[in-house]
Amino acid sequence: MRRDLRPALALVGTLLALPAWAAGPSDPSMSTASPPRSASAVPGQKPMPELPTPYTPNYTRGAVPPASGQPADLAYGAYQRGQYVTAFREATKRIAANSKDAAAMTLLGELYNQGLGVKQDPVKAADWYRLAAAQNDAAAMSSLGLMALDGRGMAKDPKVGRRWLEQATANGSPTAAYNLGLILIGTGSPSDEAAAAAQFRKAADAEIGPAQHDLGVLYLQGRGVPKDAGKAASLFRRGADNGDLASEIEYAILLFNGNGVTKDERSAARYFLHAASRGNAIAQNRLARLYAVGRGVTKNPVEAAAWNLAAAGQGLSDAWLDQTLSGLSTDERARAERLANERVEQR
């Protein structure tokens, strides 16, 4: 299964711009300027890949057991457990029994595409995806779209890739809708922003965290949709609940400032702490500032220094924090360094 869906740095867009705290501790305002995650906005940005759909109706991603009277899906269950050789064998058996088993074809395409249980072979992967797409399998169409965009297993052709994504979206794939939205927002054309927002909304309604973030950014900035900080905050909160780091940070900033949501510095600090604990440098920096001035948390220079060191270790330095914490004793600095090192090791 593909676990690393997007480069880590792409999760925060241009949030690397520091907040305007130059006025000192009495004015720790925070601002957000994170763009939707388009290829034009973030160098190296990759689309979100489609994953194989389950074979048995109502057996979604292994989270819900088969409905009464329906057999368990051995191939997909093996895939979910990481037993890729078994998944390959069971999917092959299914196709032998039913030459139109699109879900089994898509699973074989995924196994070949990722080299899971078999030698990696993008060309064979594309062949299996095409067979499944001919049976109107949306996941296969979505994967073909990404492969055409990347030139993987076939000639690179953005137009063909977009057509596959459009077909997958029409067949109900929210992941394809999200990727189609990324293409539209990446054109830089204002006329495409409303269309991108519509695609993001399809994916957001399916609880895809990155789509909730990107649609939230459009509402925050009034691009393609009416400007509405309240809707942005709601989308960021849902994205955070779905594990999206960028959403978590955006929601924390809105909470801290009381923008689109009731101001709550303590809750904002908790969101920053969670994201910082996941290793996000932006959250580590924001949390360090809160500890430095005692906003949302009890003032604690050692904690501030520890989180500042963690962020700096990832390349995010902060002259204001360095100056504010310059009076730490040797013992306090040593404690901060130990804490920072422990947090790096725990990730």
C-alpha cells in the first residue's frame, strides 16, 4: 500500500513565512498564507494516488466487515495486511474465475505498479489498469491518469492524464476529483478556480483531508468561492480530524486569532502541540513562541527553547526566539537540548 502519498514539505505550502511578532511578546499575532497544494505552488508536489477499490460491496478499505451473506474478500484482505504474494495469487484466481473482475485487475495493477509481491513493472501495471478501466473501474482510471501525467508505464501526456481523471471523477472517484482540482488550480487561471473548488468539494465531502485543506484555503482567500473564514475553519477542522497536517496548522492559527471561529488560545496550543509532536517544523516554531510568551500554555522558556531547537534542526530558524531565549542558563539550555533530541528520536 502507498503510505507516503505526498512529500512532507508539501503539506504546509508557503506557511514557512513567519508570523508578524516583531512588535514583541505582547503582540503574538499569527497569519496564514498556505496555498492549495498545486504543482505550481509547491516544487516536487505529487498528486494523491488512487488505491484499489475493494471487491465486495460494502467492504470498504477493510474497515467495515462484509455485509451479511457476503464472503470475505481474501485478495483485498491480504493486500490490507501486507501479504502481497497472497493478494497477487488470490486476485489471479479471481480473474481466472471471472475474466471481467475489474477490482481484481486493479489490484494486480497496483501490485505491479508498486512492486509489491511481484517485480515492479509499470507497463504491466498500466495494462491491468486499462483492462479494469474498460470495465468502468474508477480506481483504475484514476491510476492511469496519474501514470499518464508522470509518463510512468506509458508516454507522458498531460491531456490523456486529465481525460482519465475526468472519467474517473465521472465514475465517482473522489481521489480523482481532488487530483483534477490540483490540475485546474495549477493553471493559474482565475476562471479555473471555481472549477477547482467544485472538484475539491467532491473530495472534501468524501473526507479526503488534503482536499478539505485546499478548499478551506480557497474559502479563506476568496478564490473560486465567496470569501468565508467560517467555512474555511470548518474545513480545516475536518481536515485535521482526518490527519492532514496542513489543516491542523491552519485551524490552530484561526483558533488563535479568532478568525472564522471563536478565539481559543488553549485549543490552538493543543493543535500546535499535536502537529509539533508529529515533527512539523511550522507547528514546532509556533508552539515555541507560545511557550516563550505564555499564550495558550504556561510560560516555559525551556520548552520554548526545545521546540525552537527542533524546528531549527529542520531548517526553520527564528531570530526573534533566539533573542528572546538568549538568557537561558547553561542548565536550562542543556535540558532544552535533551528534550529536543528526545523528540527527534521518538518520531
